[in-house]
Amino acid sequence: MEMEKKHSMKRGLSDEKVIVIDFGGQYNQLVARRVRECNVYCEIYSYKTNIEQIKAIAPKGIILTGGPNSCYEENAPTYTKELFELGIPVLGLCYGAQLMMFVLGGKVEKAPVREYGKTQVYVDTTTPLLANVEQTTICWMSHFDYISEIAPGFCVTAHTADCPVAAAECSDKKLYAIQFHPEVLHTVDGMKMIYNFVRNICDCAGTWRMDSFVEESVKQIREKVRDGKVLLALSGGVDSSVAAGLLSRAIGKQLTCVFVDHGLLRKNEGDEVEAAFGLDGDFDLNFIRVNAQERYYARLAGVTEPEQKRKIIGEEFIRVFEEEAKKIGTVDFLAQGTIYPDVVESGLGGESAVIKSHHNVGGLPDYVDFKEIIEPLRDLFKDEVRKVGLELGIPEKLVFRQPFPGPGLGIRIIGEVTAEKVRIVQDADSIYREEVDKATALYAKEHNVIVPWKPDQYFAALTNMRSVGVMGDERTYDYAVVLRAVKTVDFMTAESAEIPWEVLQRVMSRIINEVRGVNRVVYDLTSKPPGTIEFE
């Protein structure tokens, strides 16, 4: 099956588009997200995308990402010189900056002093890219190589104590090179630089907004579906809920939402989803609940490899939908709540390593018994999805619900999934979220301020480790639960949240005393990157 032919409509919201060409950088999604914060639509493409396709896209600007390679090495990722001769503004970041210099006749070498982390940068603020930036600013550096000689026609516009070319430009050709990463929050004036490039240099008007997205999407869905029937995979999470709201506004009762309770949901979540979307809910749509817990547990028995678990869960989703579709009658379209990070992380939107497959985009079986797949949120990042949800009038409680992965607790249980392990992690997770919620509410009430340590996402997972413990006077040999809590702006980078010790102690005590099968609780301090938010 040719998946790209079966996926959803391309946006027609604006003729403006800036593209990111990915050279394997860890911040590729973040670059695109920052462009969209300037109200300009942006997509990510691999450096393997040929120049003719780039011409056909006709972007108003091009951004080259960072990457782990040295541009002067044989077989390093590169791009044709023609890219810089299209008359389209190009901004190179880190590796992208070095590659621009190298391709255009400059020189890149191993740096005598490696720069990593927050670095003081001295800036020429008279240049278009660096307008309104502080003359001495803090930027995030991450490089082994450096530009030792700029390409002909360029001039240096920023430097550090150890990096003679922190930024350079050829304003006549609208080519700009930055050695640091303006896209990360650690670069104090980074958003000013990206805004200068996108809105001023590329001359984008900034018409990418969620109200126009809803209006145009509803129009496109109606034109595509016409009098057909649509079947939506509804998990009750943010993405599928917003997809349901968008589709419901467009086609009403032509939409049937199938909620598959695969037994891998959070505690009591199946009943909560039915209450929200079923007959007594506020949504005008057809709702079907399928209790498929035993079917999933049987398929997952003995399976420990994360990708295999994801593929099994994804395949079962599709099979259940096919079965429900046959009961309903003719179903023309399968709708899914895929969002843009799913596409990129599944290896379909850029060049970065495949972090995971996703049941929406990377784990589909070869045969799908539907004419076409509709993914109305496929172009959006998570915070954009939430804005759409509010625009649609979906209750804030649902819109701001914590993210939950498509494979559910299947990837929050390390190793084999069993009904007993699901019970353990459901109970532990429920206690954890309850105590964090109570603690944040109490802090906010007592201090009358936003809680500084409040995590953006927090959950419990079950490790595959069992260890010796003592409870009462008896020896135990039970599982260890790991608590995860992160603070993040965009879920592409994240830091561990500093939850107060007394809160963690209370959570630990309750879990060990109340959850049968657990005798140890640990807290995960890992940031993203190098880790991911989920465990598998």
C-alpha cells in the first residue's frame, strides 16, 4: 500500500511556507515549531529531497538544521550549490551554517576549542537578521567544528571569545549562517532572530492561525468526504478528541467514533471516555465502545521488544476498526488523530533517526479495508492542536488533558504486558497523579502564584526490575515503579520537574502501601534529549 497517497489533505491555508531541510539535527522539530510561532506555516524535509521538489514547493524561505556530522568528511550529508542560487532566503543553523560556507567556497575545520552550552556572543545588530538583538547576548552553542574562513561575498556578523564566525551573511543573496542554535530557549534572543528571518527577510505576512485552520479544514473535509461515512479511532486523548470535534463540525452524524478499550488505558479512563463521548456526552456523533482487553493481552503475551509491541497494538487497532466497519456497513474513510511530531518521529517527515513507530503512521499493516485515511491534524504540533480544540469549543478539561501515547500503558510497562502488570501501573499512576494534583492545587492556593515546579506531564511506569525488600517481617521480591515528570514548552525538549521531596515521599509511601506487587519507587531525572518522555 502506498501510504502517502492515502493520507489526508494538504493544507491550503496560505501560500506562505518556510521549509526546514533536516541534516539529522536533534532540534529539527523545534526549528519548525519556532517558525510557526511567527504565524508562518513550516514543514520539515530530508536533505535527500531533490532540488526540483524544493523548486516545486516554492518556499518563501529555507532553513538548514544542525546535524552530528562534519561537512568536510566524505559521505557527509550535503546539498547542491544550486539551493543557494534560487533567490530564496536561506538560513543555516550550526551544521547548516558550516555546510553553507563549505559549499560556497569557505573553509570548515575541527575547532581548536569546542563550545557547548550557554555562550556569550558579540553581535552586529545593524544586520537584518540580528536587528533588535542585544549587542552582547547569550546563545546555545554545540559544535566540534568551526568556520575558519567565510565564503566569498560573506561578512562576519557575530563572534565569541573562541569562535571567530558565530554568524555571517551575504545580504545581497539573502544567505545567513548562524553557528549557534536560535531555536532553543537557552538562546535568549533566538526568537527575535527567527522572526527577523521569517517575517522580515522572507517577507512572510504571518497568516497561519488556528481560526483559519479550523475554517479551512472543515471546508476541505466536507469536500473530500461528501456523502461518505467516516470511522474515527477515538482514544479520548487530546489528539483524537480534537480530531473528533473537527470532523463532527464538518460532517456531523456521518462520523462514527470507535473507542477501543484495549486494557492499556489509565485507571477508570475507559468509563470516563464513554461518559464524555457516549449518549450522555456533549458531542453530536455516533459512539461505539469495543471492550478488547483480553484480545490485546493474548496478542502481547511473551512480547518484550518495544517496536514489536507498538506494531501489534497498531495492527489490532486497524483490525478492530475493520470489523466494526463491516458491522456498520459501508465506511469510506478511516480518520486518525496523527499530529506532526508523530510523522517526523516515525521517519516520514525528515532525516533524523527514527525514534519510534507510531500506530497512526508507522505501524499500519499492509492491508487496510478503507478507501482513504483522513488525518485532519497531521500538520499540527501539540500546542496547535490544543488551540484548535479551544477554537472548536471542546471543554478545557479535555483539551489540556495530559498526553497519552497511542499504545497506552503498553509502552509504560517495560517488557511483557500482562493484566497483572497493567493493574499495578494503573494503581500506581493514579496515586501519583492524584498526589501531584493535590500538592499543586494547595501550593497555588497558599502562595497565590503559578506553581514553579508544576510538571507539564507526569505519570508512573513499571520497570522490568524486581528486587528484594522487607514489608512487615516478611521478605518480598517485587517490582520497581518509576515516576516520570517533565517540564516542557513543546514536548520536543524537556527537563525533569523538581517535584518537592515531601510530595515524592508521600507518593512513594502510598504506592508501596496500597499497590500490591511493588516494593520500590524511583524517580527519573533524565531530560529529553538524550532520553524520550516515554520509556519505550
